[in-house]
Amino acid sequence: MPSLSILIVDDGPDLAASLADLLALDGHEVHVELAGEAGISSAVQHDYDLMLVDIVLPDMNGFDCVAEIRKVKPDAPVVLMTGFNANHLDQEAADYVDIEIMQKQIDLDALSKRLKAI
């Protein structure tokens, strides 16, 4: 699998750092932002192969974060992450044809398959 450039936007510094470390061990270049506005700024300035965005952020929700990113980069590849039951999010996610939602604790096998699909 080729090295990918990945942005993680998550307000949990420990989870974000752990996930970044695991992805870096697989050879990926990983950048972490701890808030939505910072994630938007980073996403607009760089071309990431994938963005992993937490749904609950301190300054906005992940759906709003993705909406702002997609105003500038409409085809930005995004996976939303949540520690909550994702079933109730299906309606909101329906507005985004190509958004996948992953439950935290992140299933590393599922994430690896997603990365291979890029």
C-alpha cells in the first residue's frame, strides 16, 4: 500500500496521537488537529488523501467541519468518527453521499481496508 497523507481532526489528544502513531508505523504521513477550525484550515492548505474527523469537536460538529472543507474541496475523502452509537447519525450522514462513519474504538482492520481502497 502506498504512503498516504492523512489528517486527523479529534479533540481527544491521546486518541489522536495513538491513531497517528499507528498510521505512521504503516508508513503514512499524519497530521493532527484538535479542533474543527484548525482542521478546516489544514484541509484547505494541504491535499490529504483521507481525513478522519470526529463528530464531536469543541468548536463545531464534524458534519459542519466537513461541510466547510467541502466548500473548497468538494471531493475531499472523509471518514467521520464517533464514540456514540452511529445508527442515529444515519439521517444526518445521508446528506453526504460518500461519507463513512466509524465507531470509536477504531476498528484497525476496517480502517486498513479503507486505506487500501484509496
